[in-house]
Amino acid sequence: MRRITGKAKDETLIELQSTADSHTGDGPAVLTAFRINLHSDENGGNGVSSLSDRGTLPGHTETDKLQPNKDTVFFRDGVRRIDFVLSYVDDKDGEKKQERRREFEANLEKVGLELETEDKSDSKDQKTYFLKIHAPWDVLATYADVLKIKVPFKESDIPHSHDVPLEWLSQPFRLPEHIMRPQSDYFTYHFDKTKTDFFLINDKDTFFPPSTRNRIVFYILARCPYYKEGRRDKDKTGIKRLLSNGTYTAAFPVHDCRYWKRARDAECESERYNLYKHWAKFLCFYKEQPLNLIRKYYGEKIGIYFAWLGFYTEMLFFAAVMGLICFTYGVLSYDDNISSKEICDANIGGNIVMCPLCDEKCPFWRLNTTCLSSWQSHLFDNEGTVFFAIFMGIWVTLFLEFWKRRQARLEYEWDLVDFEEEQQQLQIRPEFEIRCTNRRLNKITQEMEPYLPITSKCARFCLSGATVLFWISLIVACIIGVIAYRLAVYAAFASIIKDPMRKIQLVGRFITPQLATSVTASCINFVIIMILNFFYERVAIWITDLEIPKTHLEYENRLTMKMFLFQFVNYYSSCFYVAFFKGKFVGYPGNYSYMFGSSTRLRNEECDPGGCLIELTTQLVIVMAGKQLWGNIQEALLPLMRNWWSSRKGRHHPENHYSRWEQDHVLQNFSQLGLFYEYLEMVIQFGFITLFVASFPLAPLLALFNNILEIRVDAWKFTTQFRRPVASKARNIGAWQEILNAVAILSVVTNAFIMAFTSDMIPRMVYLYAYSEKASMKDYVNNSLSIYTISHITSHNMLNLTTDNWLDNSTTTCRYRDYRYPSGHQNAYARTMQFWHILAAKMAFIIIMEHVVFVVKFFVAWMIPDIPSDVKARIKRERYLIQEYLHNYEVERLKLQLSASFITEPQSEMSLTSDKHEVLSECL
């Protein structure tokens, strides 16, 4: 590419030479010329007019005057592909920004990129300029060598393996073969520019797929400076800084076509259309995902996310089925629940007077008022829940182990086996190179490289850690505030709902004070979670930028750990409170425990006679379902509304009147952290269905339905609402794998404690086998309630007796949930022996369950190899073939060199001998 100065003022003629080398004699070089008018209009912008408007160059035909198709991914010549598009507008700082653009674009041309500008008069809003970028073969080959991109050198001779034994059963769920395998399988090797004849290069224009092309161009854009030659200003480097200071408004690769219609150009792949038709439509929810096509179009990083999400959803099916069976068992055993029958019986539960649940405002109450909640508790708190909790401990191990195998297969098929080391060396963040001015010698490469001094690194880490601790403390403070709300508002609900003079008494049996308090507190907690999450996301990005991580991998891992640590405390702390703290530190009548001391009158909450499990279920359902509903609304509606708002102005013609880059320009930008939030959402859900699944066996079923929708919403969003993201590589799911492993181990502990301390199962089992006379649950309710003398209750602990109209004078005692001796006993109000038996049984259950599940987990993990045997064989065969082919290739090159030298040397010797004979004959 070279500039040719024209005769007209401020005009430049750019001559572009085709990829064919005119010096080789293979054919005439094709010249494409057009004139760029660099006049300055009233806004300081660059105008562009085609050469055909002013006349035809000598030797050019009238075909140059043809109007090109605007919905295309090629330059005006119809040959060079658009690999990237930059957009900009004129504004107040037009001269300064124009100078930056001029220097930046000049440096891009020096690298070898070819540029073409679309004038603002051709854009729909009459304001936006578009700079189209094309990377020719030399640039692609050079940077493919630098980035060690793997390319095919031999077609694979290993047949595809089918993991499904009964393939005919899976036919309705399969997609066409050309969609599932859009390209043939090849053995690949790192591209080497000096050995182009070693690789299978049939057509240089299509050898590198569009995803690789835009990845290479973005690599150049991110490191290209925009300062003048001779100056060294590290801050003036990269497209990201130009975007942040408004020099350019957008930078993106273009989609290959409209999503609802194939491209008219036969050379265009129309992969976006295929993705929308076979993947993004919701009616395809039962079909498999075209992972190879996703990887080919969007890159390996996005492909590995959808592979993980699809596998996670498949495994959820088995957990959902078992959870549904557990819940069905609870429904079918409804009539066998003797404890609930006793509570609801007017002659048993109706005659049991319970002590007030709060001070001053709460009356005495009958046990049968909790009839409905006791039945609800039985649906989730039954014998089947124990087996389901054990099953989930094993399920999560199977999920993680089988995912490792699936991931290993994808690593091989997508040429990611040796990518980790490459990424560390080659994916250094431009921000690190710019902000780290110190240099030191790399002991491995023996080259000078930027580094961050240890003092600066420690200071940044200390500030980062302090910020994270502050925000976690803020969450804990908010949770304590919600707990204080629960304690304070419970008395109000109790006085309103239980007051016989109020009409709400009509629904009092359905809305108990416990239920009203739990539901409202859960809703408030969910709102607080969303607000804190909104602010902390920005703080987490800020402190991660402050640390200046060296590579993209380090950046993502650090941000992942910060965000998940915060989200873990934010989403799960309320559930931990209900599961492990509520009702455990209550005290007893006359000696209650108070939050912040007795002066606050905030008495610690008690559980229902049926246990706190139903409240944990309520908390889990509200937070989990609310988050999933809000997440789907954000993912589906917000991009749609934003795109509608950005595209409603300036469009006075049908869609096909606008160019491909203009259609993509109005779409939402897919940020570098876009995939991070998708992972975070799913991992938080994973925590809900594993950490607290013993309290709600239907959680996997809700997650399954959500994920089926999530896959199609994400697919629809990627294909229709987002610009095409820059393709990037990822070998695995990164730090999320370690987080999932940690959550899986923690889930065994939490579910064991939930079954022991939150559920009422262990006390029932102890009573059944140790204290029941006829080995039945009859009279269990009476056994689980202790007796307290009403006259011993202090005045501030109960409501005035005159307000309890139904409480007769013959009632001298009330009951409360605990195992203590009654008054008159030598150990009055001390713990009974049964309490210690139950506590011992709970601890034994925890130890046994944890050991059983952990032994099975580690045995399963040991039995299942991380890498399938056939994948190991393929990797070994490919490495063997690479060595063999490289050896043969080098031998052939050496033979050619030797033969060439052998031919030239004898000729030179013969000519020298003949010259000597001629000289000798002349002398004679």
C-alpha cells in the first residue's frame, strides 16, 4: 500500500497491490485505486469520495462505476475482507482527535494494514464516519507466527468417536452434520511464516478464518501507538485509550450477515444466520448446541462457556429427577405424618398453650395455629431428604469429573492443549506494558521486559485487600440490619395478625407472624443484595485495574476471586443465618437471649415447632428465583430496549438500505467482562443448588428450567443484540473450576449440618428408636416441648394477661421448644439427658455423612480419569505426526538445497576450466 500525491489540492491517491507478487511472474498484479479527499469541512472531518465520481483512471473499465452492495463484509473492490471497523464523529475537540486519528491510522498503515473510510454523508445519522480495516496476507502471516496460531498441515485420519451408545435415541436432538461440524478435522501445528509450503494453504484469502483475522487485527490495534514519529509517549498507545478519550466511538469486527437472512454474497459464510436458525431460537431448546460452529464464529473462549453451560444443564436433569422423586415422596407420605396430625388435632395441638414468641406485644398462642406450616415442612423435611443430600454430594463430584473429561476432549479438538504457556507469554495486557515503566531482563527469553516493583505491588495489594474487607464488612452490617428488622417487626406482625379485632385474622391461619416476617425480610434482603452488587461490581473492576495484572488470564482470575468472594457473602449470608443461627441461641422463658443486650428488647428469633427448615426454604426460593428472574430480564429486555433506542433515530429506510457496519454499529458492545458475568450468574446458582439443596429438593428443577431458557437467551443475545466480539482463546473455564471444587466440598459440610441442626429429622429418629414406647412417632410433639410456669415469666416478657381473652385462669403453664426439666425438678430448666443424646446423634450423623460422601467422592474422582484414553492416544499420535512430517519436510528442503548447489558448482567449475584453456591457447 502506498500513497500517490494527486494534482488536486489536499487529494491523495492510494494504490493497493494484490496479494499476488508481481515479481514472481505468476501473473499481473491487480491494482485497485481510489481517491480520498482529505478536505476539512466545517466540523474538521474527513470526506471520502470514490474515484468513479470524478472520472476513470486510464486503463480502468466502466465496472468501477457500479454501486457496490452495502450489506457486505468486503471493501468497495469486493475482494478485500473487512476485518475490523472503527467509528468516530466530529465534536468540539475535533482538531485534537483528528490529529490522534491521523497518527494512529498512519501507524496502522506502516504495520501493513489497509484502510478505507466511509464518509459521514453515507451513514444513516449523517454524523458517523466508519474506518474499515483489512489485514493482507503478509500481516496475517507475520502475526500468526508471533501469536503461535495453530493451522492445519494434514487432514486427520482418526475417525470420529461416538460417546452415545444408543445413537438412534438421540436423533431428534441432533442438528445437521454441516452445522455440527462446519469444517473438516485436521492435524495442526504452530504457523511458521518461513514454512508456508508445509501447511495446507489452498487459498490465502480464506486460510485464516474471520475469527482469527479479527483477533490478529485487534492485537495490532491494542498495541499501535498514536504519537508522532520520534516521540516516545507510552500513554498514547492502543485502541482502548482512544475509545476511552472519545477519539473513536466504537471498534468491532462485523457480523458476516443479517441474522434472519443469508448473505447475498456467495463467498460469505452466513454463519450468523446458521447460528440463529439452529441455536438461538427458543424452539430449538431440546436440540444440542453447535459448539464447533460457535467456536468457529466467536472463538474458543465463548465456545468453552456454552460447552460448560450445556453440560451443566444436562447434568442438572439427573439432579432434578431425584429432587422431584424426593418431593413426591413427601407428598405421598403426607397422611403418614403423625407429628403434623397431632399439631393440627384440636384435642392435642389445640390444648397446648405456647409461650409468647416476643416481649410485651406477643400473646400466648395455641400450637394448632402452626398446622399449615408443619404440613409444609414435611414436604421437604422427611426421610427422603437425607438420601437426596447424600446423592447431591456424589452428583456434584460426578459433574466436576465428567466435565474435566469433556473439557479435555474440547482442548484437543480445538487445538488448546499447549495454549496455557502461550497465553502467559503472548497475552500480556497493553495496560501492563504502558503503565510499568521499569524494565528487567527475562531469564528465560533473555529480553528486557516491563515489571512492577515489589514495593508498588505490595502497596497495591494491601489497598485492594482493605477495600474487599471493607465491602464484605458492609454486607455483614446490612445482614445484621436485616436480622434486627426481623426481630423488631416480628412483634408488630404478631400483634396485628393475632389481634381478634382486626380483619386480618380471617387469613391468620395462612399468614403467620413467622411467615410474614420471613417473606418481607427475604424481599428486603434481595433488594439490598442487588444494590450492593451494583456498586461493588464497579469497585472490584477499579481495584483489579489498580493491581495492574500482567496477563489477561491473571486479570480475569483476580477479578473472579474478588467478585465471587463478595457475591458469596452477599447472596448466601442470609441463608447461613437462617440455617445455622436462627433458633439456636434463644434461651428459655425468664432467661431469653437478646441481640445487642437485653436493653434493646430485640429478642433472638425462635423456630416454629416444626423447625426452621421451611423458613430456609422460603429464603432460598425468594433469593434464588428472584435473582434468576431479574437476571433474565436484564439479559433479554435491556439489550433489546437499548438497541431500539439507539436505532430509532436516523432510520428512514428499510434495514437493507444500511451497510453491514452500520447495522452492527447500533448493536450493544460485548465488553471484555461480558462472559465473566455469565459465569458468575451460573456459579452463584450452582452454590444455591448444592450448599442448601437439603432444604429445597426442587432447587435443581428450578435451575434446570432456568438454564434451558438461559442458553437460548444468551444465544439470542449473542446473535441478534450484540456486536460480534473479538475472538479470544481460553483453554478451560479458568478460576471458576477451582471455585466449583471449593463449593462442592463445602456443600457436603453445609448439607450435613442442615440435616443435623436445621432439620427436625435427628430428634425424631432419637425419639423413635430410644424414647418411644411402641416404636412410633405418637406423642412426639408433646415430648419435644418443655414446660414453663406462667407465673415465673417476668412482666416485660409477655403481654398483659387481660388481653388474652381465650386464656382461662386454670392455665398455669406454657410450652416452648427445647429439652429442659420443668419447674419443681431438682435441675429445673436445665438441659435434659435427651438433649445430650440428640446432640450426640447430630454430631455422629455429621461425621458419618461427611466421611461417607467424601470417601465416595474421592473414590469416584480416582476411578474417573481426567483425560479420556482415546484423547490421550490422539494427542500422542498428533505429536508423533508433527515430528515425522517436520523431519520429512526438513529433509526434503535440505535435498533441494544440496541439489541446487550441486547443479551450480559443476557449471562454475566447467566454465573456469574452459577459460583457462582459452588463455593457455592464446599464450601458445
